[in-house]
Amino acid sequence: MVQKSKNVSLVFRMHQPVGLARFNHFRRQGRGFDQYFEVPAPGESYYLRQHAARTYYPFNELLRSLLTGYEDFGFTLSVSGVMLEQLERTDPELLSSISQLAADRRVELTAQTYHNSYSWFYSHREYAQQLREHRAALRTYLRAKPRLLSVSSIMLTPELASFVSALGYKGVIVESSTGSSFAVKPDHLAPDLSDLAVEYRFAKRLPDTLAVLPARSLDARLDRLTAEQLADEIAASADDHAVLQLDYESLSETHTENWINLMEQLPQAFEKRNISFRSPSRLIRQSLQQNTISRPKQKFLENRLQQEAIEQLYSIEKLIASLEQTYRDRVTSRQIAGTWRKLQTADHFAWMATSGFMAGDSGNSPYDSPYDAYINYMNVLQDFTAEVEKLAK
């Protein structure tokens, strides 16, 4: 009996935030807005020491060898704009490695907010601006034009459907907080979310084996999971299509060697079970069976530390926009807007998490506690706000 064919999309996520400096208003260093952030010299960043040599270089090399060795192999990259910007300064060789992968026609790039932010919930104007900036960054650094948009499952609303369509995207890849991943056409978002249900075009259901994005919640079995086991579970699943997402940073922090071994063997394991690699864009063009999956009910910012910080951040949006448009010094106005957007990066708020689905992100925190993260963030934000208000007078 011939085994029914199945399709799998691999999505690898790359993101590194610009970390905040340990800021003290009474010990200001007079470096303008740069004093709020860790600004390493070329080749000196914490990111490079901790992640690049251990994960990014060997995994990129593996992916390149798989593209060379297997005509059917392909995958999707989701790279934040803020990471591309940092790599240009700190590691152009790694940026070139990513660019070489992106040049292959079997590698698809997805769009997202440039700064990996929660701007959709506070300002659709700002959200659209960050999408435009990210699209420009992909074009500049990787010569790529994304067709799909990566979003969080908590963003799924009818309004998002029309918004995505108006911007010209063909669909979205949903990063779910519940350990599932989906691709969906913009016109296939349910018009009524009163029952917290959403119609998805296809779903991946392997929660006991591999937790997908947020990838920092990787299952403990990853240290012994094999390509054969993963292929068997996909082959045995009820779904004809699967999207598997993985965060590069999680590889660096957990099971890099095992995942390299797994990926080396995965094409052959898939081939034996009639499983094919397919890009999300290709799958989304096909006529796929619909699945109804519950929309998560969690609040994405679950404590008062996070809520107060992000509300204060977006409370100055109009002031930032005004200075960006009218301030006489265009260099300074761009620095103001850039600083405000760096402060929007979701990692800053994840590090303030005390419970809930974001708490896993806090395991990567450079702070001793969520309260330390909050205090340092507010020190920076309040000083920045005061400086901006001075310039506006």
C-alpha cells in the first residue's frame, strides 16, 4: 500500500533584540540616545559570543549543504529587521551567510515588524510603518520580497484580515502560544470571533514531540528526538500538512548538536515516508482542508509591570510622530523615532513576565528578575520621554 503523501514547511526564526544598558539617570554618559542601549564595537557583541559560533554558523552551513544535496529540500526564514541591522555592524560574515541562503529559490522569507513589536495592539499606523521598514530591510540586506506575514495567534481578528490584504500579503503564518502553527489566507480569518474560534487552512499537531513558536518552550524530548521519530509522527498524524517552526536562539540554548544530527537525516527520513518539503506560500495556494482551532484566551501582557511599561511607551506616539515629521534636525528626528521603536521590541516586556505563556522567554533574560527588567526599562523610558519633551518645546 502506497503511503499517502504529506507536506511539511520548516520555518526558522532569527531574532536578537538590542539590549538596554543598565541606565542611571544620575550617571548619564552624554552619548545622546545611544546611551540607552548596549552598543558593542564590531565583533564584540554579547550575541556573537553566545550564539553565532555555537549555532548560527554551523546550522546555516548545514542548511546550505542540504539545499545542495536534496532538490526537494526547502525552508522559510523569518528574520527581524533589528537583527539584520545589528549583523551589518557586528558580523557582516554571518549576514552574508544568511544572504546566501536567501538567494536560493527554495528559501522563502516572511515579513514581520522590523523591531519584533506589539505595535498592532496599540497603533495600526505604527504597525504598518514597521512592516514597511522590514520589507525594505529584506530588500536591502537579502534582496527578498516577502509574500507571507508572520503574526502571533493573539493578533487574529477580522480587522487583521482586511489589514493584511490591503498591504498586499498573500497570507499569514501564525506563531501560536499554544504550541501549534498555522498558515491562513487573509480572507479565511473567521468574521466572528465571539466563540474564540478561528478557521485555519492547516495545522500542525505534534505538541508532545515538538513545541513550535514560541520556540523557547522546546520540549525536553528534543535532546533525544530523532529524524525517524519525527517523520513517523508526521506520517501517522491526521493532517496532510504541517508547519514546524524553530527559533535559532533556542537551538543555541538547548540541543544544537542533536538538532544538527536530526536535520542531516530528515530529508531521507521524509523521503522514505512520502513526506515532501513545501513552502507555506505553495501550500496556501492549494485547496486544503480547514481545521477549527481555539484562539488563545491569554492576555499577551499578563502583569501590571508589562502593562504600565508598554502603555507609557505608546502614550508618547503622537509626540514622536510630530518630531519625526517637523524637527529641524533630520538626523536627530530619525534617532528619536529609532530609539522609540527599539524600545517597542517584545523581548523587553517578556523579561518582565512573572507567569503565563510569556514566562518562558524570561529564561533568556539578562536581568536577575522581572522587577529588575521593569525598573531598568522604566529608567530608560522616563529619561527618554523627558528628553523628547524638551526637544518638543
